[in-house]
Amino acid sequence: MPLLTRDDFSELLAKVQQRGASYLFSKLNPSALARTQRTFDDPTLQTANWWIVPAVRARWNQRITGDPTFPYEPYVVAKYLRNRTGLSLCSLGSGSCSHELAFARHATFSQVECVDIARALLDQAKIQAQREGLHNMHFVVRDINRQHWPQNTYDVVLFHSALHHFQHVDDVLDNVWHALRPGGLVVLYDYVGPNRLQWSAAQLFAANELLATLPASYRRRYRSQRLKTRISGPGLLRMLVSDPSEAVESEQIRGAVKQRFTLLEETEVGGNLLALVLKDIAHHFLANTPQTHQLLATLFAAEDVFLTHHPSDILFGVYQKT
């Protein structure tokens, strides 16, 4: 793993421009947990990453549910929980709770419990739940490593872009197994690529080739006049300083989940090229123009080709305690 890369300096400058100097100083905190909290605990944060592009989210839906307009939350309810009520869902590392809100809107669930260390995000989600009259939602500010695990309590445990932030994945999943009722489900939408985001040479080469095909007007970084010209990936030092939890044991997730739970379905969602190319420039791809549509089609096709020879970095799966 390289200690420092070109991207480290580019993204440090971008973060200071987007979030102010206070963000930089927060990374000097000796507490790894505090540095992780500062990374996420900002409900006003605006980013330009791949998930903000509607066409990208439609692509995820298409790959998972077969319908670009049908997200995975109602899909899981319809396919696995039809005609059931009074169920309990626990989301670990819930963040802003957008997916948990989607599950809570179904009468299937009498309780949706959101657990995270980011208090501000949970407070914002609580306000939204109150606005919608979702009295089945509960919000818990807690470090999962200090989580009390009740036995045979939950019908569903959700990890949405969260499990790759936890150390000791095997221990976490052992605890989840005990916390689930017999027949309970694990719903996973998560990054399972290289630890610490240490992209392979093939991945970086393909991403840079794709980036070079984009017009300069689409490569201007968010809230900056600087162009994105090359992708080198993060160095180990930045990963440890900025967010010590990022992709700490991500490579273990695939095997660890299937070692403990029965596989019901899995989908390779992708992200190997799109996440790298669109980072900090995704805001240009929100425009509903023919050029934008064509560029996105080219990006999608290139990633599809790449995925024929490489495992997906993003995995969706449903697994059962049997």
C-alpha cells in the first residue's frame, strides 16, 4: 500500500474548499472514533459522488430488482416479507437513515431501530420520521463495538454501506446471528472491494482511461476551478488519519456473511469504475441533456465490460438465519 498518493493532496484541498479549515483541524484529533464521527456527522454536507446521479441509482435498481424505478426496500418487503406484520428491523451504521425510512413506511414493521455514532444525522432523521408520522422508528447513538446484543430479537438486520466500516467483521456477524430470530434476514448493500480502498492496477488503469474520455467541462471538481485529470487512489496515511474505519476489513465481508447465513440472493452492483471516475465530478451528470445521457451510457458500458472479468466492489444480498 502506498503511504501517500497524488489523490491525497488533491482531495485534501477539495475537502478544505468544501468543508472549511475546521474539517482539516478535526483530523488532528488523537481519537480514531472522533475522526470517524467528524467524517460523517454533518447533515448539511453536500458532495459530488456517484450516488447523487439519478441514472446511477436507476442502474442499481435495474441490477437488483430488474426495474430502474423500483428500489430494493419495497422489493425485499414484497419478495421476502409479504403479508407479515409486527416485524423488527435493526440497521447498524444507519447514517442519515434514508433506507431505514423507506422500510419504516411499510406496515410490515412495528419497529425500525437505527444505530449510529453520528448524532446529528440521527437527529435529522428523527425530525423526518416525526414529519411523516413514523412512530415505529427509534434512534440510538452508540458505537457498535460497544453494542449490547439482545438474543433472538430482530427479524431483519440491515447493513447499507456500513459493514465495511466495522472492524472484526467475523465478531459483528456472529453477534448479528444471535440477535436475529430463527429465519431472520440480513439485507446487505455494501462495499466489499479492496481493504482501505487500495484499488488494483487494472482498476486504476481502466478508470483513468475512462476519465480521459470526458470533456473538460465535466471534469471540473465540485466547488473548485481545478480539473480532475488523474486517479491514483488514496494512500494508507490518509485512510488512517481521515477515516480509520473506511474499508478496514471489506475484503472479508463476502465470505464471512455466507459462512454464517444461507444465501437467498446476491447481485453484483458494480462501482469499480463509476465510483472512481465520478468522485468529485458527479454534479456535472445531473443535467438532463443528450450529451450527459451519452456520456453516462459510455461510462455504464465500460463498467459492464470491466465487471465481466473482475468481481464487483458493491454487493447486494439477502441472507437468512437457518
